[in-house]
Amino acid sequence: MSPSENILKLRKLTEEICNIEPSGDCVIEKLRTAIKNGTEDILSSKTERTKLKYYEKMFSEIKTIISEN
């Protein structure tokens, strides 16, 4: 007995999906990068004022990424 046409199509789509490379434009990756860079800046800050500035910058970047998508 051969598989139905729908099963064959499903198998083909599954193979295609599994072969897709993640895009550099992935929202999650952009968010991770913004948080990673922001965290590095915050941790290297000497004063509370500078830390606050970096928190604001990171928040702004995250907000921009979300609003673009």
C-alpha cells in the first residue's frame, strides 16, 4: 500500500522546513543581540547615571525591533 498524496506532500514540506537556514533578520536574534550588547555596556559602566543611559538605549533598541516586526 502506498502513502496517500497528502502524506507525501507533508513529508516533502517537512523536509523543506528542516532545510531552512535561520535568517540573520530573525527577530529573536536581533533581540538577543540588543540585550547582549546592552548588558555588556551596563556591566562595564562605572556610574549609575551611565548604567541608566545604557538601560534606556537598550530599551529603545528593543522597542524599535519589536515595532518593526
